Amino acid sequence: MNAIDRTPADLLRSALAADPGRPLVTFYDDATGERVELSVATFANWVAKTANLLQGDLGAEPGDRLALLLPAHWQSAVWLLACDSVGVVASVGGDPADADLVVSGPDTLEEALECGGERVALALRPLGGRFPQPPAGFADYAVEVPGQGDRFAPFVPVEPAGPALVVGGAEFSHAALVDRAREDAAKLGLGEGSRVLTGLGYDTWEGLSAGLYAALAAGASVVLCRNLDRLSAQALAQRTESERVTHTV
């Protein structure tokens, strides 16, 4: 990664320039059997489309607060980087009533209705599928995002010192987030080509770092597993081997 990268969006751009075809996020849901692998290029395309939706259709501006009510999931990772690209503060598990807009999974729709701003819902179905019936009061992410542009440019440049992320009661600036991710990557011994398997949730910094930021900072990749407790020890060992996992968190 480039030493001058000061935001997570910068880290993603550097990863895209270095090796767009390598895996970045491999996602498993062991409750449904889903497996999705996203290369750096594919992930970056989803981020660009989502950032365009956020900035354009939803009218989000730098400093706006977005309550992110999503589990550890590849689409959650996309939203985190899209927020960073626009300069929107991603409040993981934040109170929708105090947010400018909210992004919700299918299990938190009632809670998300407390947000007075724009509301987006994700079905979290395999392959990014849409809701069978769109939830009232929400834009369906799977309907809205495909038509968005594949390139993104912020209306206002993102300031590295500006707020970026709130998780577990702690707030990080874009630059502090990158610094912390680099520190974590060094502690874990991550480098280019490392593969990190994690079953941690995205509701703590440790889960976010292991499941996205540390790998991104190190030029590594993530095997992100939801409902990992449903997997037998033998199946986990097989996955570790087949996915060429180098580190487990």
C-alpha cells in the first residue's frame, strides 16, 4: 500500500492500481450455504456504484451520519468504503433516530423506520438479490444500485482529519482509521498475499479490522464468515485449506 494513503478509500484505490484481479473479500454464510468472492476490481465497482447512490440519489454530504444496521457481510464492507468515499460518517449499529440516513438489513427494518431521512434496505440474499416485496418506506438497494455509475468522484474532497467511523462508542477519523488498520495488520503479521479468515461480527472495531480494514491496509484479503458457529471443525479445516488461509482471527 502507498504510504500517502490517508483514507480507506485511498487504500482501495491503491489496491486497485496494484492488482485489480486478486481476491479481496470472500464471503460465506453458513446458514444459507452462500459463497461470494469479490476481486479488488469487482469490490471497487460495487463501492463506486454505492457511493454514487449515496451522493447522488440520497443527497448525502460529508459529515452526514449514516446508521449502518447490517451484519458482517460483503455488502456491509461495500457500504463502509462507499461512506468513506463520500465523507459520510458510518455509525455501525447507530441510533437511526439520530442519523441523517439509515441502511438496514431485513431484521432491523422496524428500528430503521425511526430515521427521518433517507432509508435504504438490503435483503442480504445470495448474489445481492432484491426483496420479494419492497419494504414500505425504504429504497431497495438491489433495485437502486445496478444503474449507478461505475466511476465515482466526490463533489467535495474528503478530508483525512474528518470523522469517518463510529463503532463501539469510539469515533475514528479517516486518517486514524488507516493508522489503526496498519497497526493491526502489523500485529497480525499480515502482508501482501495474506488470507485472513474471520467469523467476528462487524459491531466491534476488532471485527471490522479483521474483516476488512487490516487486510486492506496490508494488501491482503479476507475470508469473511457469517454464522461460522454452524460449521463443523472438519468443514472449517477444509475451508481453511481450500481458501489458502494464512491467518485466523
